[in-house]
Amino acid sequence: MLAELDVVIFLKTHEDLERTAAMVFGALRTPYEASTMEDASGVAFYEANGLGFHAALFANAGELLDPEFEPYALGLEITSHFWCADMDTLEIEGPLSEYFARLLAFELNVETATEILLESMEDSEIFEIRAFKRNPQYRLDQSPTTPKVFVVETRQVEETFDDEDGEEVDAKEYEEEP
């Protein structure tokens, strides 16, 4: 199946978009620039390109609001410029999404969250949402086996596909673990 690699990480921060862009793209060690959407909305965001990836940092509000991640002020979408029919992007997206969520939680010392596809069925998909925080007791002089980041929340949601009228049915939440 030909699919684009697409990962979204949400950040819980009180910093503004410009300041967070400097921190996020600094942590990713890539230059970035301010931009606006080309449609009529004119929503501002920050974007970067490097090593075959495109990243866009946006406010999780208005048209771009993801209701599953409403407490998170910002979102970072990372997509690949490379498409390959032989590559199963679903197997790559989960670990890559978790990697970037953990990296940003540690480097920026903010709570991050992402969703990972667990199962795809005929009429819906089941995702696991994971939230991460930096270990407040981590020190640089500790052993490499000391966790730098903790999973602070895990829950599953089911998102149903659009029905025949084009209306999306609400997501169902399965369970929530602290």
C-alpha cells in the first residue's frame, strides 16, 4: 500500500507559537521559517525541511483542533517526502511517533502526546494515545538505563470512518490508565 509517512506530536506548553518553534526546531537541530496556510484561513505556522522530512508546528485550535488532544496547545506534524510502494509506513509511524514525542518531552521539558494506530477495521480504526513527561529526577551522571521520560497516560480511542452522508461519527474512548 502506497502511503505517506505522517506523524503528529502534540505539546502542552504555555509559550507562544514563535518561542516554541525556536525550542522545537532547536531540539530537532534544523532551521525553520514562519509561514501561513495558502487557503483563505491564513493560519500561521512554522515549518522546516531536512533529511527528507517536512515538519510543521501549528496551534491546536480552530480548524486545526484535534478534539482528542484539546489540552495540548500546539501540534507538530512530521511527514516524509519519500514514498515507496514496498515500505509499510504503518510499521514505521508508531515507533517514529513515540521517538519524537519522547525526544521533545525530554529536550523541552514539556508534556507531549501522540497517537499510534493499533488496529484498522472495515469501519473504524483503534488508536492508542500516549502522553510523555520528562523524568524530574533524571541527572546526566546517571546510568543509561535510567528512564529519561515516563509515559504518564495511555488510552485507546476508536475513530469511525465517515458514513455515506459524509458525516464523521464521534470517536469512542475505551479505557484510561493513569
